Amino acid sequence: MSDSVPEVTANVYLRLTEHNFHEGINAWQKGDYLKCKNQMAECHFPMHEARRYGHGRCDILQEIDVLENDVHMHMCIAESSKSRQTGDELLERATRYYETVDINMVWEIIDWYKQAILLARELDMEQEAIAMQRIGRVYAKVLKFKPQAKEYYKRAIQLAVSMAPRIFTACDWYVECSEMLKKYQEETIVHEQEQQDKEREKIKEELKVELEEIKTNHEKKTNIDFLLYVYKTYPPKNTSLQMEKDAEDNMKKAFQKAILHYHPDKSEPEKNGMKWKVLTEEITKFLTKRYECFKFNVN
């Protein structure tokens, strides 16, 4: 039995909707987000008409439901991509054609990227991640706000990881996120080391008398007397750690154990303070010098 006129009409409108939809997809793949958005908008009328004429056909209505969801999703993705593209164009203009950065334009750019994030959320995680990377770029390279830049780069990477098994390591946006986060991590390590060095120098100045005394005892005392001096003057914080009882008979072993007892890696500065760490560094330095003499049979 042939289809009725309403059913034929519904199918015609359905095919027209599919045509507009696929034209929109092709436009999006070519980067023409505005055309994609317009093509998705062109789907609304034929979808409405297909539903009106095909209300008695479950198969037609099911196809329309699927198409309606796809059209809505790609409309949002197209709008998201267009918002990001607008932000990119404004950023290019702001950084290339103006000697000084217009701060109002910068915040407008960020707003475009935030809009891109909202439009893509729960629909296209890759587009959402790219928009986050763009905000990270603005904070990093225009505003020079490192904490905010780091946060957005990190969120973009987290989204990429959540899309496994998809891999983005060859994508420009992912590469930028990874490189900038690595750069920030290295800068943090250098900064922390510089701060530790400054603190150590300050403490060394405060311990100047004690450190000089340790050095003098190292230079003047015999091996056994130096060990006795160290354990008596600066006993290990862990009271169970004692000088070897047969130290005088086995000096090599005694110094080996002493190095373990006073090693700065076990100084626990959070618990015992940085002064103790600096003292153990100095003590270990001289203990090691003496141990090397035993180790290599140097008299």
C-alpha cells in the first residue's frame, strides 16, 4: 500500500532537514561556523512540517526526534566555535595592531571564550577544552596572570584526559597547555630552591659560631674524638640512634653509621626546624670527608 500524501510530504520535509543538517556539518568541518549555524537554523521549519504531516507515523517521528537532538547539539557547537573564533580574531587584533593592550578589549575576549565554554559544555568536550586553553593563553601572554593561566591550562588538560582513549598530544592547543604547565612547574621549582637557598644562608649566618666550631673540631680532632664530639654536642633527634660501641675498633663502620644518623634527608625540617637541617648538612659534610679516607684507604 502506497504512502498517503501527508506521509509523502512528511518524508520530503524530513529529507530536506537531513540535507540542511549535513550541509551544516560540512561547513563546520571547513571552519565556516556561521554557515553551520545558519544551516542548522534552516532545519527548524522542515522539522516542524515533517512532524506536522507525519504525526501518525512512529518511524518518522523517531527520525525527527533524533534529528532534532542532533540539530540542537550542533547549533550549540557551531555557536561555541563561532564565539571562540570571534575571541581569536579580537585577540589577534589586540596583540598585533595596538602598541598598548586595551584592557577592556581583553576582558571582552575572555567573555567570548567563556561563552564558547558554556555553549559547548556537556555537548563537545574538545571545544570546551580549546576555549579553556584560549583563556589560559590570554592570562599567560597578555595579562601575565600566572595563577589564572595555570588554572585554565590545567582544566583543559584534565578535559583532554577525561576523553580517553582519544589522544590530543599532536593538537596545537594541547601542546601549548602541556608546555606552559611544564614551564610553570620548572619556574616554581627554581623559585622554591631560591627561597630555600636564601633561608639557608640566613640560618648559616645565625649559626656562624656553631658551624665554625664544627669545622675547627673536624680540623683538629682525631677520628674517634670527632665522633664523640658530634654525638655529644649534637645528638640525633631520634634518641635510639647512638654511636657504635666498637667505634674505635671499626672506624669505617662507625663513620658509615654516623653519616646515616646525621644525613640531612632524614633531618625532618618540618618537625625539627631548618637550623637542625643546616647543622646536619655541615656535620655530614665532614663525616663524609673522613669516611672517604677509610673508603679509599687514604691516610
